[in-house]
Amino acid sequence: MGVRSDLEVNFDFDIVDEFLDHFSMMVESMEIMILDLSKPKMYARGVDELFRVFHNIKSASGFLKITSMHKLSTLVEDELERLRDKEAPINEETVTWLLSISDMYSAWNEDLKNDNELTRVKFSLLKTPDIG
């Protein structure tokens, strides 16, 4: 039994289904939003949109008790809050880190679709970049 089955046992089907739909859409849009952060004209809007995505995932995963997703989302949200105070563009280290984060969420999206256990968080993701 995977994470999706666990969710369906513990929560109303409609809540789980809505989470899965929204999570999938947010994951699919992450990479483009991250790449937009390197464009000065797109930076402010992009960082705000990305912050909202991770805030929504953090809230939903907290409610659904998906601990690893909730903890990583909290970390990313905190880093994005720091980026809100920074001028564009962001450095390459930060872009690379955020793209790796996006890959982790893509793996989780596949885990959810296939009703697998969630892939373990890579330790390297916990080392936040020097935002400057």
C-alpha cells in the first residue's frame, strides 16, 4: 500500500482527489516559474507565484500529514521568502537548487500517481544555496 492508498483510507476521497489534481498542476508549472526567476522583468512576479505554490503545498501536505513533503515545502517557502527581498536575477546556485527541488516534487507526483511510498528526500536538497 502506497501513500495514495494511505491518504484515501484516512481522508475523504474528494479531498484527496482535489489535492492530487492541484499538486500535479503545481508541479508541472514549477520549472517554468523557476527559470523565469533569471529574467529581471519576470523576477518579482515569478518569486511571488513560486512562493504561493510552495505555501499551498505546505498547507495541504500538513493537513494530510505528508510529513516529508510538509517539511521540505516549509524549507523552500522560507528560502523563497528570502528571495522576495532580493533584486533580480538570482544566482546559478539558487536556480540549480530550485530545479533539484522541482525534480523531487516531480518524483513525488509520480509516487502519488503510482501509489508508491514517497521517494526519500535527497540530503543535498537540505543544503540551501547562498542567496546573497
